[in-house]
Amino acid sequence: MSFNYDVALSFAGEDREFVEQVAAHLRQRGLTVFYDRYETAELWGKDLYVHLDEVYRNQARCCLMFLSKFYAAKVWTSHERRAAQARSLTERSEYILPLRLDDTEIPGMLPTIGYIRAADFTLPKIADLVVQKIGQAKRSASEVSSVGLFVDVPYVVHAAASIPLSIVGITLYDFARSLGSLECAWASVEAAQPGGPETATAFAELGFLVAHPVKRGHADFALLERIAEETTRGRISTYVLVTGDGDFIHKVMGLLALGHAVHLVANSDSLFRSYRQLQEDRRRLRVSTGSAREDFVIHDLQSLVGNLKSVSTGTNSRAPSHELRPPAIANPSRSKYLLTVEGPDRLGFTHLIVQFFLTHAIEVTRTTTELIGQLYRAGYWVEMPVACDMATLMAELDALASTHDIVIHLRSIFSDVKP
């Protein structure tokens, strides 16, 4: 992934005199720096709320934060911090570099994060430390693939019919992230089919972008279009395709010809046979050229989801009942609550919340989402066993919110016990 800046500076205006000296030292060392006074023409006339979110979320390799009592009090620095923290959720190397100008506690910044204090270092030494971190980030990025996940949901519905889509979605999401930095996650859904709207909602709440075909029965073509668009954008090196359908064989061959790696996830008993032949052809090519890189790998869908399914169900082979779709009959033995979550990064916080639901056997009966500027808000109508220890659950939710800089509220809708 390419960046416009090596480092973006986030600071309060009251600290500008010190920040400007740091920026000058960073420039002297050859770094590209986002500092507002270096960007006067670029910022002129722009919607700064949107532009700064893009800069701190996507355009810099690292973010240097100058933390102070002024930083804690500013609205704009809070906006910059949230954008940077949303980015840090998907990074394997350190993205936020906190530099303390005083001991003021900054809301949303964990005390366990490694800081350095400005008073302990000279300006040249601070710049040298930033240069070292940028070098580490560049080396790390060269070793990490940028990954795109593309799920043919109609295929998955039939291939993994005994497993709730919430579990399948989380498994595929985690699998894709294990291969590198996840740049996008697409799911094609036939909304006109029975259960289609609920299925689309389930995948959207897991953090997927949902592609709807123009015509019924064209889910494959909708997903192929998304793959073509992402290929044109040029940000993905590794493609994870979840389908066994033969309609994708030529697209897979095209991706391989362009030098991309492809991981195909499908059931062995419903896999278009040409994929196996293609895998053998790529193996022979690898042997003949002496290449160590395996660019086309087939994974069994049932095997991937099997581990998470067994964790969720224990020794009981019955699929768990917490799939993200309204149940036909509400369970009278479960108390009902409304849980709302707000945060700056949908891909991050919805995935965390859904994992929390799965871990605690919480059943979701309805979901809503809302986008307000760069803020995502999600509502979950949930059911929990009456015997649930609500004090412990609330403590865990508070810890989750604090750790990931999100806001969580839980209130009882109807219950036989007080929360």
C-alpha cells in the first residue's frame, strides 16, 4: 500500500511552536510530513472534517501525536485521534506514536501504550526516533500482503447450510486477516431471495460491504464486478475468493496472470473441477521455474469453520442459535436488552461486538446501523438468559469500550430481572 506521507502530525494549536521545530527536523531527514502549514494550498477550500479523516486514517505511514492539556480539550484533535485509532485497528506495526508534552490524561488513549516524553529528548533525537519507526513500518509493510476478501453468499448458504452465517462470516474475516492487511471485504447477496435482507444485514453487521446484483440470479456477476473494480484500484496483492462456482475460473486465471496470489475457499464436494486442474498446473509451473511462492491455494470451507463452530457449540453438534437474523419465536426464558454501539470504524467495532455475542451466547433478534459523518452507530436488540450475571457482563462491555475507544450502552427492554 502506498502513502502520501511518511508521518502525519496531530497536535493542538497552542503547541505549534514546538511542533513546527519537530516538523522541520523530520523534513531535514527526508521524510514527507503532513503538517498543516506545509499544506496551505492543498487544504484551501476542502471539507476539512472529511479530508483530515482521510489523511489520518489512510494517507500516512505513521501518526505522531503531541499529547498535552490542550490536545485533550480540542474537538479537532479528538477527530484526528479517532481517525488514527480506526487505522491502528488494522495495522500490524505501530501506527500511532504518542509524544507527551505533559502528563495530561487523553480520553481514549490507553495508559499501556508506549509513550516518549518530549522533555527527555532533544529535537534531533525525537526526529531520529521517528525515522527509525518509519523504517520499521516500511520493512513490515514489505512483508505483509494487502488482502481482499470476496464472498459468494448464495454459494456459502448452500455449502455451509448447517452453520450460522454469523460464524461463517467471522471465520472468513479472520482467515483473510491472517494472510495480511485486510483492505476490503465484499459479500454478494441475493436480496430478492427468501431471507435475503436478513442475510445482507448479517454480513453488513460483520463489517462486509454488500454487493446487490441488478437482476435476480446474478450474484456471481455482482461479485465479479467488485473484484474487477478492486483490481483496477491496484491496492490488493492477495485475493481470497469464497466460492466453488465455475463462473469465477477465468477471473482467477486472470488474477494469477497479473501476478496476484489467490486463496480459494470452497467445499471439496461442490468445487468446479477445473480449479483442481489449475492448482496442479500452477504447482508444475512453480517446480519448473524454481519458485518458492505458492500463488494458488484451495482451502476447504467446512474445515475452516469447523474449529470456530466447535468452540461455539462445545460437544453438541447442533448449530448455535445466535445467528444474526430474527428468530421465528422469541425465547421466553431470555431477558431482552437494547445494546447500542458508537465508534469511528465500522470494520473494527462491529466485528468485536459480534465476537462478544458469540462468546457469551447472546442472541441477536434485530439490528440497525446509521452513519453520521464519520461516526457509525449500531443498535442490537438482544436476548440473554435470565441467569446471566449482568454485573460481570457490564464490566466486560466497559472494558471492551475502553480498550477500543467505542461507546457502548445496554438497557433492559423487558426482563424478569433488573440489569
